[in-house]
Amino acid sequence: MKPNALKADRPLVDLCEARVGSKLRVRDLKTHPAVCQRLREMGFCEFAEIHKVADNGALICQVCGSRVALSRSLGKQIIVEPVAAAKA
């Protein structure tokens, strides 16, 4: 699917505000270019699908088959949208 074909009617929130257990799509990274590059290397690319696993002291997400822990301050700079569940 092309990025332009994605619906824009879903609410955009930062990763900290997203519900635990939800599937999400990364829409934007709002931080310094070097940090954005590192996040992309870890799999947090624009339009990548991730799963928010936990939100205790740190945010834990499953991305590219691995679990990654992020600080809350970094999570506030990752803008995501919920992924609609496929209809059966």
C-alpha cells in the first residue's frame, strides 16, 4: 500500500498516549535528525507497524520481531495512529 493511500481520519497521538496492547503505525518522528536516524535503524520508520507491549517506567514496543524499550520522553516524539483491525 502506498503511504498516500492511507486514511488520514484516524487520530494521531504520541506513543505515550497510545493504549497498551494496540497495533500502531508510525506516522512521524519529531526529534533531532540524528535521533530520527537511530529510530529508523531500530525499525521505527514512518509507516512501520508496531505493537505497544507495556507502559511502565519505559515504553516497550515490538518492532521488526524484537522488543525495544524507549524512554517516555522519546516516546512523546514518535507520532502514531491506530491500525484498523482486518475484517474477517
